[in-house]
Amino acid sequence: MKPQRASTTAKLIAAAMVMLHSDPRTRDLVAADTAELSERCLRGGGRWLVASARHPWTRAGWLALERIVLPGIVRHFALRKRWIEKQCRAAISEGFERIIVLGAGFDTLATRLVMENDRIEVIEIDHPATQTAKRAAIDSLSHRLQFLACDLGREDLPASLMNGPRKTVVIAEGLLMYLAEPTVHRLFDQVHALSPAGVRFIFSHLVQWPDGRAGLRPCSRAVELWLRWRGEPFTWALAPQAVPALLQRYGFTLIASATPADLGDGVTLRGENLSCCRAA
């Protein structure tokens, strides 16, 4: 990510949520409050994205480009969020009271949780530039959402979060793929230490394929080059069969997992899997 600039990926995913909700054929994939909050996050520097996502003609253009460059990615974003939210809410129903979202971007889950539940503590940790843009958009909506600025590619999790008394859910959606492997391993170790009362870790990761290559398929070299140019290249992936060993190494046990094909009908994209695990 380039300094002093909100994440391009965060903007595009927020615009995707607006686009899906603006189309009657896909509106049910995105809750109305999610679309509204996504729009708020984009108003500070992505108004043109909001306008193009909402207008039928430009929306059709975006979807045509998606079919050429990375078919299915917009739907995948929404279904990925739905699965993560389901796992998070299940944990809350089991008594988890602290939610920490790593690399939150412009995702709306944390904001919606504090608006509807006054007994949980919700914290977002993200790069300062992205977080500044988000705070400007949603600070007026909820004073209970805590923001901690941190460059997760370079810094450890804040020491103030460690060994908290509350059972803790940690979410890392679309984050680990941008971190170096030593950073990912250090992060697993730190997440495990967040609370002796219990930790649940929900994360997504890129797939490393049997041929040694990694990433989304159908593969898009254009997307990879564009992300590298924007300073947000993919750097880490994990073979599906290696997930249990990684979790065991850092004291976690797998609870649930999903591939894109498990998320819903009509999914054509492959290469990013989801896991939910608990600290053993």
C-alpha cells in the first residue's frame, strides 16, 4: 500500500457492495445498511465509484470488465463476507464479547455489530491512511467502535490488546495474502495470545496450487500487475492440505472451512479459501 493513501482494494470492494445492492438481480446478496455504509466510506475519495456502481449503464460496463479480467470476483466478495459474518455471529451467540477486525478496510461488519449490540467490544486495526478515510465516514454513526492505527505488514498487534479478559473473535478477511510469510506466522502467534478466555480466528487465504503457483483462477496477470503497481501485491498463499499443520503449529483447531464453491450457486472463481478456528 502506498503511504498516505487509502487502500485501493478497500475502495473497490466497497464499490462492489454498492453495485450488487443497486442491481435487483443481486440485491439480496448485500444488506441495505451494508450498501449505505459502503457509500459513506467512498464519499471522501470515491464518489465517482459510487456513481458508476449505481448507474445501470456504467454498472454493466464494470461487470463486462469483470467477465474479461477476473470473472466472478464481485459475487465472491459478497459471499465471502456472508460466510465470515455467519461465523462471527455464531461466536457472539456462544458468548464471545470482543471482536477485532484486522485490515478492516471499508468493511461494514464491525460498524453494524456495535450499532445493534451494546455488550460487545469491537476494534478495527488497519493502515492509518485507510482508517482515516473510514473514520471520517462513520465516526458519527457509532462512538463505540474503536480504531487502532497499525501497519500490519510492519508492526506487531498493539500490546494493549494482549491477554484480554474477554473471549475474542479475530477476523482477517482478504488480508493475509498481502503479508510476507514471516509476518503471517508472527500474526498467528500474536492472535493466539489475545485472550486466555478463548480466541476464535476467522480468516481467508489464497490457495497455493499443486503446480507451485498461487492465487485466483481463472488467473489474471493483468490484476496481479495492477495490484503491484498500486503497491498491494499478493505475497502469501497456502496449500489447502497445509492448513491443519499451520493451525496446529500455533495452537489452533479448525472448526469450519469453505472453498468458493461452498459459498453459493453460480460461483466460478477459485483460489481463496476460508477458515474458522479456535485456540486449543
